[in-house]
Amino acid sequence: MERTADSKTSLRIAIQKSGRLTDKTIDLLKGIGLRFDDYKRNLLVKCRNFDVELLLIRDDDIPEYVQDGVCDLGFVGANVTAETGANVSVLRDLDYGVCRLSLAAPKDGDIQTTEDFDGKTIATSYPKLTRDFLDKQELNANIVTISGAVEVAPRLEVADAIVDLVSTGNTLKANGLQELNTILESETQLIRTNKELSPGKKELIDKFLQRMDGHQQAERSRYIMMNAPKKAVPKIKDIIPSLNSPTVMPLADEDMVAIHTVIPIDQFWIVMEKLKAEGATGIVILPIESMIL
Ligand code: ATP
Ligand code: ZN
């Protein structure tokens, strides 16, 4: 019998065992209320309060495990999924693990533009994406696949240039390299198997997504409370980019009211300044645990 994740009822989720994505993914899962026993020492960890088990593996293996249905979901960088070419669906883009796959060459060397890569040797851990890029640009370069410390390859004269992941660019700079082209912009994604799943599992995925969306929305919002002159309420209502109408409550001082509302974090300071200008005082800002819309 073919053994797929669907032959079990628990939702099986693949996450990186130990690396850049691990802590943020675990925080996210804890943030949506999932509780696990020691995940650092085990390969497979059952969640205590949700029908989920985590499979902790190398990130390179995640897209294929999800493709094959060994796991139903996975948290992995878009760069890895693209490199493996796995047949999976992207359910959500998440805003951590943000980086780009870039072509870089020694700063003062003879490679200064993309065309100069013709006939050169490029070291990378991303041979497929590099090949696709070179083909698209109609460039003929040799690719040397290496699995780590790609940035030192030019200094070791293993290659003339590299294709590697960059976030701040400091590693490139420290190795005397300059970035010339971006091949791919990447971030962590939640991916799903394209294998047919049972109704029970589909329902679990819907519940899981609902929690994730609520958590993300909450992280991007703040609950604010303030006192304001009663006559300023219409103007304050206009200022607040609220999801719902704000709650307005009377205070002992009849000319004043208390206003409670939720605002998106990206508009926070602008809204705050406008509210103060309308006479709002005692403004209190609180984080939100989750939101169900
Ligand atoms: P594993 O042992 O799981 O194979 P790894 O060494 O391949 O780990 P990490 O270095 O932990 O992987 O990176 C995991 C992911 O983090 C990358 O695939 C990428 O999506 C993301 N990432 C974000 N910024 C960077 C960066 N500057 N360098 C490398 N990866 C980055
Ligand atoms: Zn890896």
C-alpha cells in the first residue's frame, strides 16, 4: 500500500529542523495556539492540542516531501521550492526568511555586467535556477554546484562568480563581491501537497489557515483606547481606518467619551498624530493576540 500522509488523520507539517527558518516557524505555530513537546530532539513531534504533527527535516527536503504527500503542508523558502521544481501549491506568503538569489562577482574583476558572465564559471547551490537564468539571458557559463560557503569560491579560484542567497549583502561585501543581478526574490511560504486529501484533512487545513490569518492580521494591528471630546467624535471616526465602527462610550465628564478601536500598524503614527490634533488624550495602545473576522 502506498503510504502517504493522508493515510493518517493528523495533519503532517514539514518544518526546517535547524536553521534560519526554524525559530520563526515555531513562534508562528505557537502564536496560533499549538503546543508541542520538545521539538529540538525529535524528528516527529505531536501537537498536544491540535491534530497536527511536525516533521523536522532539512529545508532542501521539504518541497519533495510535500509533493509526494509524505507531509500535507510545509514551511519553506520560495527559493528551495523553485530550485526543486516540486509540484506543490503555495497557500500563503509569509514575511520572514526574506532574501534574494543573486549573481555576484569580485568587485574589481573583469565581470562588471551580466554579459560578462559568458564563458565564465559560476559556483552555486542553486544549479537549476542559475541554469534557467543563464538560458533566458542566452549566456553560456559553466556551473559548479557546491553545497556551502559559496561566497569564498572566487577567492579559492574555484569559480569566477557566484549565485547565492543574499539578505543584507554584508557577506558579499566581506568577501569582496558585488551583486550584479537578482535571479529570484524569496520569502518563506506555506506550501500544500497537490495530492488529493480526505475531507477531514481539508477541514483541518482550513482551520489551520483561519488561525494563521487571524494571527497575521492581529500582528499587523493594534488595539487603541483614548479619551476625546464628544464633539470631536465625527472627525475621529473619519480619521480611524477601522475595520469596524469604533466603540464610543460615555465618561463621567459628559463632554468627553472613551473610544476603542483597532487600527493597522502601518498607519499607526499618522493616525496617532491626527487624533492628538483633534484633542484625543490618554491614548493607550495594546497588542492583539488574534482576530477573527
Ligand atoms: P538545512 O540544514 O536545513 O539545509 P540551510 O543551511 O540550507 O539549512 P539556512 O541557511 O538555514 O539553510 O537557510 C534557510 C532559508 O532561509 C533559505 O533557504 C532561505 O529561504 C532563507 N534565507 C533568508 N536569508 C538568507 C540568507 N542571507 N542566506 C541564506 N538563506 C537565507
Ligand atoms: Zn538547506
